[in-house]
Amino acid sequence: TERRTKAWVKRVLVGLGICPFTKSDVKSGQGLGDMGVPVANIMYSYSEALADGGENDVYLLMADVWGAIFDMISAGPSGKNGVSSILLSAPGFDDDFSLWAGPVFAMLESGVGAIEAE
């Protein structure tokens, strides 16, 4: 899945210019130096959580998200293994974008703000 996700990043985000801060499938943060974001690696993560209606599915997705955030913070923004952004693939939620864009994003946004990890 990481290989497929990188191919998608290269084809869509880079190739079509969707994200102005991503110029390759390896590095991101270009043009964000004024905001304190260094050019560094993209960390690819994958969630096996499913959006099939089970009550724990969103919790599993959130655990995967926070695990990826922890890994990013642990890696730091500089050096060979430095990370400036995360791309979390959650294919189990592909058919439920409203869930992702609604309550899941709201929980992430409020959680990141609460720990001042912005």
C-alpha cells in the first residue's frame, strides 16, 4: 500500500499540482519555511480500521492517527529521518468521506489544538 500511495501522491498531488507544498513523493513542506515547517520527509502510514458501522471503527482510526502523530513528533523535523507531514491511508473509510470530513476531522483538529501540536 505504501508503494501505491506514493504513486498516487506523485501522480495527483505532485503531477497535477494539487498541493503547492508537495513537490515530490518523498519530501514536503516546500514554501512553508516562513511558518516554521521545514522541508522534510513525508511519513506514510496506513490504517486497517473499517467504516462498516462497528462502534470501535472510528476509535481504531483515531488510534492509528495519533500513533502516526506520535511517530512524527518522535522523528522530529530535521535530519535524515526528519518528518514534516503525514499521509495516512485509510481505505476502509473511502466510501464514507462525510464521516472523515465531519466528526473525525473535528476530533483531530480539537485534539491537535489541545496539545498545541499545530
